[in-house]
Amino acid sequence: MIGYKHILILLLFLSCYITISQNEKIIIKGKVVETNLEKGIENVSIRISNSPYSTNTNNKGEFSLTLPKKAVYKLIFSHLSYQSSVKDVKTNNLDTIQLNISLQQQSNILDSVSVYATHKPETLVAKANYSIYDFDFYEDKLILLTAQKSLTKAQIQLSTYEGKIISSCELPKQAGEAKHFFHDYEGYTDVICKDSVFRLDVLNTDILLYPIKQKDFSQFIEPIADSVNNHYYYDDNWQKYPLFNYYYLKTNDSLNHLLSTITNADLMKLYNLEYYYLPSHLKLEARRVANYYKTDKRIVAALMSGFTQSMFYEPLYAPIFILKDTICIFNHHNDYLYHYNKQHQLIDSISIKYHHPKNWREWKKQLFVDEMTNKVYAFFSKDGHHYLKQINYQTGKEVYTYKLKHHSAEKIKIKDGYVYYVYRPFDSTQERFLYREKL
């Protein structure tokens, strides 16, 4: 949990990860128009690859970004109704750069009824001598976590979407067993290992690994859900306590601001009652431990009784996403979707019910966001098959249901209208390959 006294430390830590000078600035501005037309496109999302900086175009299609000076920037332009575009910008020691970008219009028709997949999944990376355990996206390439037999000897590989391996590197022996990738708020891929954490970057085609202290990662990187317009959004969620808060803070500001409090009121009542169910000698022990660690005796009691490990305890799942200019909190515990504007004012609260299927076990408490299209998908499993339900983030309603072809798909991720996953066929000696399907 991030305490209030850690805010200044958080700011200092964030600044130390910015590898470019903050004193020199460059302004990149321009206009985004439709191909063969001069009409500006409103609300085009403009993101800097592997950076927290982003903005949107105004009603004339114009945009402006003030950035720390760097030799090359990769700008990603995306809009729901237009094909995405990537532009490499060389600064050449200039103070201001003017761009004119054109996007090709595309048709997007949303179905209002359930539609199920029937087409064949596309195999992206399939190697007979090793398995893919996790993956992430890097610009127009793929980053793979691979191993022949065990993740104690894992490799990081850079691949094209056609399965061609461009480069690879081994994790240091002292890293411990590799576990998985973590896509952090700055857009970097972090490699989580048993005894260490590495930030991954690519220089030309070479894979670079930078060590991060595990304590720093767990306190100052992992809790940050997103960053946009020089604001950081983070939480103090602890899986063994049924309440947490979302905060936001601005760069170069030492004050944190409460955005929303998430709790399961019914579960909290049961949680707090655990202390009163303890025998007298255990109550005394709970008070001693609480006094020593300067925490609540009821928290200690719930841990001592094993309540957080029981079937009655459900960790909170209420993710936050920034979709276009709207901050969305999907609070599945009070059945509401909250919308906030850029000024962090609550716009409205929308009732949601998609996470209450007839069989409650079908809902897997997982939402995915396609950052390129700003579409939200909820994950369900029924009769051994996986389903993705697109959820309209403005209304909270189900748009359509997509059934994955492979029933035991793992490490599901969504990008630009495709669902990607790792899969090994049932009763097969085939290694884990990387697939994708068109949503």
C-alpha cells in the first residue's frame, strides 16, 4: 500500500526514470486530416511510444505536445473511425516541429446481437524447440518470454508478426526463475522474475535489460494504473483488505488527490467481525501485533483467523481505464461504472450487470482494453470455452460476444481488433505457440 508520506518519494522516483533532460523542451504540433481532404479529424489519440506523454486533437484536428528534448520520437495516431498511423519524428536540435498527418477512413459496424467466431486462428510464432510463456507488443514487433523446458533458463526474444526471430537475449542467472511480463504505465515491458525485476527496451534490434529493485517496483511502478496529461493514477490496493482508494497526482506536485474509494460493504462487515470471534488470548495477541505494526487489530484478526483464505473472501476487482478523454472506473462490487472528466469531476454513474451471468462462475473478473480502438472486453468461461464480451464503456451495455476457437487459451491480450493468446492443444506434445484471432 502507498502511504501518504511516500508521495514525495514517489515523485522523486518517477523523475529518476525519465532518461531525457527536463530542462530542454521541444514542441511537436500539427494537424490531422482525412486522406484526400483538408477537413481536420477531432479526437484523434496521439501517443508517444514507450512514454507517458499523450494528447488528443481539437475540433479542428490540431494538436500540440511539449516534450523533453530527444533525438527521435515515435508518434502513434489512432481513431476509432480511421486506420492507425505511426510517424517517426527526428528533432534535429529544433525547438518546434510542425507535422501534417492524414488518416484513411475505415468502416466500423457494431453488432447488437451475439456473434460467435467460426474462422481459423492465425499462428504467429510457432517453434518446435521451445515454448512461449508470455508476450507483449513493441511498436510493430512482438516481445516473447520463451524457454525450452523451464523458466529457470528463460530467453527474451524479439519477433515479427510473421514469426521471424530478430534477436534474443538470456536473463541473467541471478535473476531467478522468470514469471511473466508486466506492461507498466510508461508503456515499457517489465520482466518479473523470482528474485528480480528488469525493464526491457530495444535499441535498433538489440534487447536491453535494466534492473529495477523489487521494492521500488512494488511501491512505485506496479500500483500506477495509468498516466496521461502529466497526471499519474494509482491505488493503494491490498488483496487482503476489502477497501482501497484511487488517487491522482500531477507531475511536480507534492499533493495527492483522492479520486474514488472502492469497497465491498458486506464483505467489510464480515471482515471486521473476525476479531470478535477470536478467543480472548488471540484477541490479546491481535492487539499486540496491531500495536507493534501500527495497524488495525481487525486486520490482524482477519489474517490470523484465515478469513482472507476462505471461500467467503473475494479480493476487490474494480479497474480504472482512461478511454479517450474519459476516466472510467468499473466498480464491479457496487455494480456501477463511473465516468470522470479531465478535471477529475464525476460526470455520471452507469449501472452495469454484465458481470452477473446466471452461473456466477462464468465471470472471470477480468477486463481487457484495446488501446488502439478504445474498446473494452469482459472475459468469461463456460463449458471449457472462453468468451470475450465487448462492453460499451459509455453505456455499460454488452455489444456482442466473441467465442475463442481454442478453449484453453492463456495470456490473453487485445490489440487493434485482434485477440492474442498462448495455446497448446489438449493432449498434445506440441509446444506453446502464439496465436491471434480477428475480433
